[in-house]
Amino acid sequence: MANFFTDNKDLLFTLENVDLKDIVAMREDNYSHASTCDYAPANYEEAKDNFRRSLEIIGEISGERIAPRSRQVDEEGPVFKNGKVEYHPLTIKNIKDLTDAGVMGVMLPHKYGGLNFPNTVYTMMTELVSRADGSLQNLFGLQDISETISEFGSEEQKQKYLPGFASGEFDGSMDLTEPDSGSDLQSIRLKASQDPKTGQWYLDGMKRFITNGCAKVHLVLARSEEGTTDGRGLSMFICVACHQLVVRRIEHKLGIHGVATCELQYNHVPAELCGLRKRGLTKYIMALMNGARVAISGQALGIAEAAYREARKYASEREQFKKTIDKFPAVYDMLTRMKIKIVAARTLLYETTKNVDLRTIYTRLVDHAEGQSPPPQELREKQKYYSKLAAIMTPMAKAFCTEIANQVAYDSIQIHGGTGYMKDFNAERYYRDARITNIYEGTTQLQVVAAIGGVIQRTLDKSMDELSKLPYDGILDRINHIIADMREKQKKAISFVAEKKDSSYYDLMARNLVEMEIIIYTGLLMLRDAAKDSKREMLAEKFVVDALPDFNAKYETVMSADYSTIDKHRDIIDY
């Protein structure tokens, strides 16, 4: 029996050691829900048992059912016929299996039929599903849409939509991208107009590259304020599938073949305003992006795990020169590096999701307190702190996990050799599926833009200080000193960039600075975990030692001040 949760020692360690105690207590209102809801936990141990059992169920479904179907789904995919999208029968079976398991409303409150699990546990589920079939995550992972309605919608909207999401009756899509806007969401043009007599809103325009654009419920970013051209004129709307909402076509893609990516035409589609006008991009979609970034990070990590395991299995079976190729240093070195990258990415991701959970909880507490009296200063301070952490860590995690997924998938094909290039093996599918992860929901370049402000402002310093002061002995103490030297260099590099007062140089060096920050912080997190389990010492040491030359190269690049202008780069490009 294949179980993608119980066969993953690192994921088991993560669940056991991630600190969700305060998060769960606050989500469960100090476990008061247990008196009115049969499946609500009465204490933290019961909650953890619920998480573990749910993950075991998802792990079994992923390993025993979804994974064996994945190649056929990839080869045949959905079809577009007579203006309708028809999903592959095996995809429909996959969704039914997940629905029957009761995991289509993972983060929704109990009163709407949800499990009320933290984002951290939900992201683990997305990782498991993605390891089985990366494209299926793009359906299972769209639960962020219902979570957004839960966070920002009216009570009437919550009652109307959330039970349907929790039961699996509704699926959703997040309609943001337009043919001309791409990542520049401020330039969105899809028009939202309101009938002055009835107050009814209508949507007109186009959307493109919409994942599961054939969904029943759509969360749409549209321009509600005439005469505006920036993000302050955008609002968020909910609409449902109807004859005025036309799927014009589905895209023919490199990978992620199991899910339909649609071009949509809105012909005066009736819609509901969700939240307040003019907050669509500045508040609601930015909050949604936190969830989207970690969901794609989980997807990337699942694909990377699948690619690594496929390579390891192949290397242990493929014989050359009278021995299996995993005995050759060149191959087992690649496998080791792949494993370390995945463990490092997982460590950063689930520290990120924990802080996203804390941001969500404290934001809700502050909003609730404001409805009654001014919230205590302590609540405001915690909300502000965890919001800043989420703002820097979600783009860092997204950049790190998705780039690593591409590297691991690339190396998996290399270990397979020529056979990895053939469709007879899964390696080429993982390579194709991984490629989109560092593009959609914001390219890696945009994640750098999102993270660099927090790097410059030293948002992670408090957390880094706490991690560096933990008691370490022996090899862990030596690693801690190496990371301390990295931190000093990072501070010098940031000061150097700031002192130049050159915006072009700042932008040019941003990726180096963000990647240096990722190395430092991930190294400290792995050090913390190694102190809990001595078997992880070699993982922490290998990560830091392997990352050190790359870190120093980035440091020297920043400090060299060479090629700092656009003109110099153009000279190189045009040569």
C-alpha cells in the first residue's frame, strides 16, 4: 500500500514539530466548538490526531488512486466541446475520492461544514496531492477562493457559498489575469458597472490564463471606479457560471495537462461585490496571494518529491558496468543534493505557513475587536509583526520552492539519461509540470520585488536572533558560526547597496540579496530542527556547506558594483 504521507519521514517530522498550538486554540475559540460540533477537537492533542489521520487518508488516496491515474490524465486531459469543458473521467474520479474523504473545505469554519484546519496542514495536503498529480492540485488547491470569501465576504455570501465548497458541490476559479495586464494587476480593465435602480453589479470584458475557468463560482478582480487606471479603482466580485460567462477556449500547455486553463469572455455577467469597493487589489487580492504563493510552493514541493523518488528508484535499478548507477559518486552526489534541496525547501515552506496562519488569526482578532472597542495594543502589534513576516516569507518560499522544483526535475531526467526524455517514464512529465510553478501566481522575479523591502528593513532579524541563540553543540555550533558570518556579510551588502543611492543598482542586486537572505534563514531553521533530531545534523551541515560558495559569490557580486547600469547590460546583450 502506497501512502504518500507515512512514507515521507521529513513530512512526518514537520507535522510533529511545527508549533501550531496557539494557532489551533485561537481557530477553535479555545476549543469551545467541541460542544456544538461532533468533529471539532476538544484539545490540541485531539486536533493533531485529526491532522494526522486526515493526512494519512490524503496520503493513501494520493498514492493508491491518484498517482496511478496521473499518466493517462496527462496524456488525454480535458476536452473543449461545444463551448463546454469536460474533465477527464479519471480527474472526475480523483475529485470524487477527495470529496468523499471530506477534504474540500479544509480551512473553512465548522459552521459552514469545513474542517477549520490551519493553512499549514492544508499546504501539506496540497503537497501530497501534487506528488501524485501536479495538475490536480490546481483543482484541489483552489480552496483559497472559499477561504477568501470566508475572510472578506458578508455573512449572507458565506451562507450562500461556503457550504457548497465544503461539500464539493462548488468548485472555484480566481479570475485575475487579462490579455494585456499579465502580472500588472493594477492595469486590469474588466469593467464592473452597477445598475443605479436595482444596485445589481455586472461584469464586462476578458480574462485569460484562468485556471479552472469553467468553475461554478468565480472570484473576479474588476474595475469598479470609472476614470481610474490604478489599483485603487479595483474591487472584488463573486459571480457564478451562466450563459453570459463564456469559455472561449482552453489553452494547449507544456504541462499541468489535467486542469483546464481558460480564456473567458464576460458579457454583462451578474455579480456580487465581495467586501468594500476599491479594496479589491490593495487588500483582498494581496491577502489571497499569501495563500496562493504557499499553495504553489506546496505544489512545487510535491512535484520535486515525485521527481526525486523516481530518480532514486531508477538509479537503484539501472545497471551499468555491472553495478547499479546509484553506486557511482556522480549519481549519488546528485541524489544527495536533490534530497537536501527538498528538505530545505520544506523547512522554509512550513515555517512560512505557520506565520501565515498567525497573520490570519491576529488579523481576525483585531477586526473582531474593532467591531466592539479599540483592540488591545498587544493584538495590533502581533498582527503587524506577523503580517510583515508573511509579506516577506511567502514570496521567499515561493521563489525557493519553485526554483528548486525545476532543478530537481531537471536532475531527475539527467539521472534517467535518454530514457528520462521519453514519455515511457514519468520524469519528463515532472519536468514539464514543474516549469509553470515559478511563473504563475507571480514569477520568481516578482517574488524578489515582493521580498526585497523586508530584506532591506531586516524584518527577519528578530526571528534570526532567536534561532541563532538556541543551544548548539559540536558541529551545530560550528554551522551556527558560519551562518553568523553570512549575516554580517548580508548586513554589509545591504549597507553598500543603500549607500550607493542608485535605484538601478538596488533593483539589479535585489535577487542576490533575497537569495542570500533565504540561505541564511533556511540554514538557521535547519539548524533548529537538527537540534531536535541528531539525524538531521548532516542535512543542516550539507545545506550550509553547499550553499556557502553560492552565498559568497552573490556577496562579491553585490560588493563589486560592476555592471550596475542598464546601459552596461545593454552593451553585453547587444554584443
